[in-house]
Amino acid sequence: MFETTQAQLLMLEPEQVLADLAAFRLELLGYRLEVVSSGAEAVDRLRSQPADLLILDTKLPEGDGLEWLTELRLEFSPEQVPALVFSLDPSLEMVRRAYLAGAQDYLITPFDPTVLEEKVQKLLPTHAETV
């Protein structure tokens, strides 16, 4: 008998509307998703239970999300926890900063749900069926 392994996503998004929109789409696609609103919550969660993908905003209650991601990379490598960054800022400078901070991809908000789906699928490790 085969059992499907679901990807576990962690979203660090303080903006409730954006979190709800992304969560709705990702849960419809069958992903398990936990949403937290602060960097401290996200780190605690990652330490206690690994996530297959971290989705975070550039704006966090405690400050710059990219600075937070840079700090996170001291503890979790991109291979351990790939990161997708959300931002209202479409500038090349912000995209560059995101990649330098340790992001694997960047998504400008508001976003097309299909683009979110494609980026998440691209970043996730293969979740093949297991016996």
C-alpha cells in the first residue's frame, strides 16, 4: 500500500489578508501549512519541527524580514529550509537583497495564485510516494 508524503510549509506573514489568501490556495493544493506572525515563532517552530519550505515577507513586526532571514541562515542552510520571499517591492535591488539573504525565490505581492503554486512546487524537495 502506498502513502503520500505531504509537504510541510511554514509561512511567516504578519499581514493577515495575505496570509489567508496564500494559505487558502496552498491548502487547496494539499500542502500542510502553519502560519506564524513573528520571527521568534518561526524560529521556535523550525527548531521543534522541520519545514520543507519557509515562506516569509520582507516586512516583519520585528523589522526587516531579509535581515531576519540572514540570521536564520546561520542556523538553517538553504538545503535544510528553502525560502520563498514575498514583497510589495518589485525593485531589482530588493530582489538582489533577498537572494543575498538566503532566499531561493522571490514573489511580488499581490501575486497570481498560479505563480505561487509554481514557485512552491519548484522549491520543494520531491515528495514521492513511499511504501
